[in-house]
Amino acid sequence: MQLSNGIEIVRGRSEIGSWLNGLLLSAKEQFRMFAKPPFAVFGISETDTEREVAGRGLRERIIIERTVLDEPTAEKDLVASLDRGQEIRMVQSLPAKLLIVDDSIAIVQLDEGGHAHSEIAVVRAGGGAAGLSGVQLREPVAVGHATAGGPRP
């Protein structure tokens, strides 16, 4: 449903998954994401789409909510993400789930997520995506893990 110039509402888990995959695959430079549970369409574990995106050398910047660490496979999944080159930061809480691709298009979750996930807003350049791409959080905490060479930021 088109709301106004540059803003569209997408409903349904399948449609949302298609939008997310399509946007990640269309990225040319980078994507940024706010991630927090509950997860349904994408979790913190690696997907085929994420592997393909990582193989293209895009910059991936993720800010996770601290509650992500409560997910059963969080440690393994976060280590794999770091090994794949994602830049991950952690904050105590996030206001919403958000995906910004190449500073030109953004997806904002409009519901609580999880298996009932059913609605997102797609915001294109001119519809507010530029404003969303400037969002920064204060005092993020770097997530890292120890390697043979010592701690990794």
C-alpha cells in the first residue's frame, strides 16, 4: 500500500522476507541494521542472502540490542558474523528494527516482530530515508571475541 511519495507499507511475512532479501542483494556499498528479538524473517544466524552479500565485500554495520545475547545460538552466530566481516555494536535497547541500504532506502518494522511479524514501512529517498540514515546511537558497546591474536573489536 503506497502511503505517500516515497513511503510504502508492506504486509505479510512472505512479502516482508522478499523485500528484505531483495534489498540486501541490491546493496552496492553498505547496509546498516538495528537488530533485536523476537526474530522471524531474519535472525542473527547466517542466511544464504547474508553469505552472498558478504562475498561481495559490502560494508555491513549492525547494532544489536543486548537482549540478542539471550538467544540460544547468539554467541556462535555473532562470532560467525564477526568472522564474515560485519561491524557489530551493542546497546541496551533499540526503538525498532531498521534496515538501511546504501543510504537510499530503509525498512522500519511497524509491529512487535516474531512469528506474528506482519507489517513494515519501506521508506525511499525523498520519503525520509536520508533522515533515517543519519540515525546514530550514543555510546555503543563493541562486540568482539578472543582469537589467538588477542581480543578483537
